[in-house]
Amino acid sequence: MTRKALGLAGIAAALFAAPAVAHHAFAMFDQSKVLYLSGTVKQFEFVNPHAWLHVVIVNDKGNTVTWSFEGGSPSQLVSLGWAQDHPRVGETIEVGFRPMKDGSRGGQLMSVKFPSGQKVCSNRGCGDGTGEIVPGAYRPQ
């Protein structure tokens, strides 16, 4: 291959890599705060590229609403003590999250606290100001 062909191949590779970098933007989440809600697990989608946790919350009017939280990849979460089958449907948990900037019901998943008091955090920390990541904090039996 000539130098020109190698140069063009390098430029093409760089252009195709740009969308992959753009995928990891967190601009839709308010990074300045972490909120906490308690509710019941409706569904835990342990899927690539990002896990999703759907939680039923009782609002201040007594109505139930579903909130959805985007987590890290399953491999990241497993390394931090999460499991595919936990949190479990029907379980009451406390969720720490960075809220959506537009005020919609959801956010970036930062932590889950279980009824036992044990807590698992995201790959970006717990979001509680400590910056602490607690690997292996909870392993279901």
C-alpha cells in the first residue's frame, strides 16, 4: 500500500470513530445534583449497551408513575457488585440518580440502596459527593 492509501484509510477510520465518541454524552442529565426516590422495581433490563431500571413511584397525589433510569453497561455494573437478577421485580429500593434536565421522569442511575441497607453504585460513583465506588457491596444469594 502506498502512503497516500494508508493516509486515506486512517482519515476514514477517524471519521467513523467520531459517532462512537458522541454516543457517550451525558448532556441530558443535570450533573449538578443527585436526587433520591424510593419505589418498587417494575423491571430491570440488564442489556447492552446500557442497563435500564424502571421503578414505580407513588407521587405526592397518591398516583403511581413509572420512572426510568439509565445505567452503565452490564460488564461495568457486574464489576461493581450488580447482578443480572437483582434488583428484583417487586422489591422496594431507594434510587440515587442525576435527573433529566427537561424534568421528565428519569435520569442517570447512580446508586441503588436495598432494604438490607446495602448499596451498589454506578461506574461513575454513587453520586453522593464522596466519589466513592463500592465494588462488591451487594451480592445476591
